[in-house]
Amino acid sequence: MNLLGDFILRCMHQTADNMGAAILLTIPLTVIFYRKRKKSRKTLFLCLLTAWSVAHIFAMTLLGRELGSTERRFELELFWSYKEALLYGSTEMGMEIAANILLFAPAGICLPILFPFFRSVKHMSAAACLVSFGIELTQGISGMGLFEFDDILNNTAGAVLGWAVYCSIFIMRKKHRLQ
């Protein structure tokens, strides 16, 4: 099978493995997001989509892992995963980088729709960086995974990429309305 097919299958398997945890988190988040908003099907859908994008991050990074499943490790060298992927040809590491970027992209698209605070790239990137740092620290201390600066960078890049998609759609809609 080709590299892209392998990557898609891997992401689908990881998502399926963590589906229950993501659903359990999505329900209360949707209620919280929807509570003080104008009630409509569109708003409910946006709240559900945003809650899913946030819940999916936590399900994939924390809830789908066992405490102490790995030894406590901290990889403090910046861009070490890129070296592995590009210099040593590790396709596994390349897929890991892509998965970390794509993990935060849906939240980068959805959060600015519901919360004007996230319409600033500065706020979006700071929030993504802080959330990712918290996840990485939890993984490193608890032994649920490896603390990596590269993951923080990739997650933040994913959220900013999602934010850029949101901005592109918003600009296109605005131009369309003016015509």
C-alpha cells in the first residue's frame, strides 16, 4: 500500500480506538458550548463539531493511553523528529509529524467560529501552544508518552493552519456577500 494510504489507515485506527472517550467528552462540551447561544440547528451543529474537535485531541493524546505505559521520557532537542524523518528517511516519524499537525487543525477551524477570542492568530497560537504543552507535560510525567517540543510545535502549527483555513473561508464568504 502507498504511504498516504498507510497514513490514512493509521489515523482511522487510532480514531476508532479512542472513539468512546471522544464521545464521552463531546457530549458535556457541546452542552457547555451551546448553553448561552442562540438556539438553532446550525448553532447546535457548530457546537457539536467544535466539541468533537477539542474532545478528539484529548482522547487521542491522553485518554487513549495507559498510565505508565512507557518510561518517563523528555525529548528536549528541537526538530529531532524532522531530522529522523528527513535525514534518516523515517516514514513512521514523518507520519507522526503529519498526524500531530492534523490533530489540532479542526480545532483551529472550529474555535474561531464560536469564540471571537480565537479569531486572532496570536490568541489561537498561544492557546494551542499552552494546551499542547499541558498534554506533553502530562504524557512525560505520567509515562503515557514522550514529552516532545516538536509535538508542541506541530500541534501549534496545526491549529494555526486550521485558523488560516477559517480565515480563508471567512474572507471568501465576505467577498461573496459584497457581490
